[in-house]
Amino acid sequence: MLDLALIRAEPARIKAALARRGVGPEAVDAVTELDGRWTARAEVREALRVRRRQISDEVARRKTHLRTGPDLDSDTFGAPDLVQAGRQVARELHALETEMADLKAKREEALLALPNLPATDVPDVEPAIEPAIEPAAEPAAEAAGHPPPAASPPWPKDFPPLTHRDIVEMLGLAQTAGSAGRGFLVWRGRGARLVRGLIRFMLDVHTREGGYEEVLTPSVATRPALTGSAHLPLLEEKMYRVEGHHANHSTAPSLTVGAGHDVFPAPSLTVGASHDVFLVPRAEPHLANLYAGKTLPGERLPARFVAAGPAFRRTVGGHGHGKGGLLRLHEFPTVEVYAFCRPDQSESELAHAVRSAETILQRLDLPYRRTLRPAPGLSHAAAKTVDLEVWAPGTGRWLEVAAISGFADYQARRTGTRYSDGHGRPRLVHTVGGAAVAVPRLVAAILETGQQADGTVRLPDALASYMGEGVLGGE
């Protein structure tokens, strides 16, 4: 979430930055208008509270005089008019605070609707294009921001390449899950082993070489958790909600922004009977909330995590998505990296995550390209996103397999995750995360790149050790 104090202080700058994402000024105006009304009523509330204290003090003073002066007339000196005035102030305060609570909820809703500010080095349009990165090439130190290539890699074999869809069917690697419906797959035999081997391979690279701690997360997440990661409320229509979920916990409080505060308090992750849970769109909601409401020691940052698990979405497609085969699924396995860091580590952590994902593509001998996503294509929470795409010669397209984003303090402000600086002061952490790498598209590229004239598929050497064989098919 954006800093409310910053919106109050520099609304014009916020409007200009969000305009790069295609967000109109009225979205910021909605926040400032509601905040202005709330602030004005807060001033009236303070005046009423002062008046209430004055009446209370005067009533107490007169009661003291009545006790020490028995000859005084209690009906006159007791000032029933003051008691009535006090009751009237109490009624006005109650009505005002009810109105303020409504304004506060509407302000929170308007704040949640504002996306993150794009980083200053994020382009407004697709950047200029350069040659592809060959599999043997070392990743550039400045991993974030490398422009994409213009030309596709040449097909070096003397037969026309098949699509991964044809190869999957020919080798019997997967089939549509009739028990779940269109957009879901059942991986079979070597196909299942291929998926499992890829996940193990990627986890080993991230944990052993990238310094990420492996975590295993649930397949469902609560509404507060998804709000903290900024998937809700924006993406609710694209997510699967679990019907009939109940838990014996107290109702979680709403996220609130108090007067003069620019951060959300930590959301409660308990689930009440009235709270929804959703199938996770990725592991990110759980990773983003690992330290919700907590303050981390600054010297222990960055803290890096990697999780493998399913990703669910009701709609298929999106940025860089294609059609058919493994490219349009409602559920798919993915490996995701995530890091908490200090603001001064934010850029280097983004580069580190991108290099870790690039290492996987290089070990798999896949031509890939890297690009800095333009501002209009950024996700709601992202300030900057680096996309990695691999070439699929049969499909004839570049397939996005990784998208690593820097979120600045946008998610941390929602989750209340902070670190202690060198002076013991709590400050919001920065977060970095994304898919590294999504499995189905990686499988598609491996099958299409490794296909042979005899119908078999030669696997990359790095993957063969996880499969126990170097060739698919050919029995």
C-alpha cells in the first residue's frame, strides 16, 4: 500500500507516477477527498472531547463544593444544565465517530485500489531490443533491466520442430484431467517424473547456490493474507474461493489506517466463520506474511525463501501467455523465490533473484531473453519487474517462465513487516519475489528444444541426473 503521509504531502507527484501505469488522477483524488473529510471530522472530534473533559471537570468541581458546603442548593449549584450538556456532547461524539468509521473504511478501500509507484528506471513502453542470451553465456551483473532480443534463435536441426502439445501426446506425458475439467492436467509416468525432477533441480539451485531457505506452504490462504500480499481485493474474480470454510477462531480485525499513521497494523491471520479462504494464486501470500506484524533484526537481512507448490487461477492467460497445450492452465506447479531486505539492499536482491533464475535456464541449455517490464504491465504491487522468457522452437514463440519483482515497501506496509535499523528504530522492509521458474512453460521449452528426428526428446544434462535417464521415449 502507498504511504498515506506521502499522498497527503505530494499528491501531484503520486498522480504523475501512477499516470505512467495508466491510473487516472481521480483514483488519488478519491483518497485525498476522503482523507480530507476524515481529518476535518477528527478536528471536530477533538474539540468535542475537550468540551467533554471541561464539562466533566466542572461537574466534579461543583460536586466537591456541595460536599464542603451543605447549605448550598444542590438543584442550583449541581448544574443539571451541565449534565444535559454532557449528554448532548456524548451523543454528538457517537454520531461523529460512526461517520468517521465509515469514512475510514472508504479511505482504506481507496488506498487499497492504488497500485505501487513504478520505479524511476522502469520504461513507459517496451524497450529497444537486442540479441538473445545464449545458454552458455554468463548472466550480466546488472541482471535487472536487460532489453529483449529482436530475433529468435535459429533451429539447428534438419526437420521441422513439433509443438510441445504434439510431443506430450506422442510420448503420453500428460492428459487433460477429466475429473477436474478443462485447464487441469494429470501428469503420467515420465511426465510426472519430469515435473518432479525439475522442481527438485530448481530447489537445489536456489537453496544450495542462491542462499534461499526452502519452505512448504499451504494450498489455501486467508483474505487478510491475500490482502497483505496485494492479491486482494483486485484479483478476487480471478481466484478460486473455498466455499463453506469455517474455523473456530475469533473474527480477524480489518486493516486500518489511524490518524497521522502511514502504515497498516499487522493483519491478523486468524480466520473467523465469516472469513473466506482461497486457493493460492502462488506461494507469495504465505511468503509475504511470514513475518507479518514483526520487526526483524536489520543485521539478519536479507532473509531469502523459496517455495514449490501449486498456483491456481480461474482465468488463464495474462502477460505473455499463449494458447493451448501447457500454456493455459487453471492449476500449475511453480517454484517461487522471495526475500525481505533493507531498502539499500533492494536493487541487489532483485538482481540476485534474477541471476538465480537465470542459472536454472543456463543449466537447462535454453536460449532465453531478459526484459524490464514497462510500467503499464506491472502487477498491482510491483515497482519493477524483470521478465525471463525462453524460446520454444515448435510453438515459435518466446514463453515467459519467470517474473521477478521488486515491491519496495508496498507489501510490507500492508503486512506490518519491519526491521530494526542501527539505532533501534523500526522501519518497513523492502520485499522482492516472483516465479523462478514456472514449470509447465519450462517443460514446453525443454520438450521442443530437445526433440530429435526419431521422436525422442534429449534432456539437458543437468536434468538427466534427476530423471535417471537422458532421453524420453524410444522404447
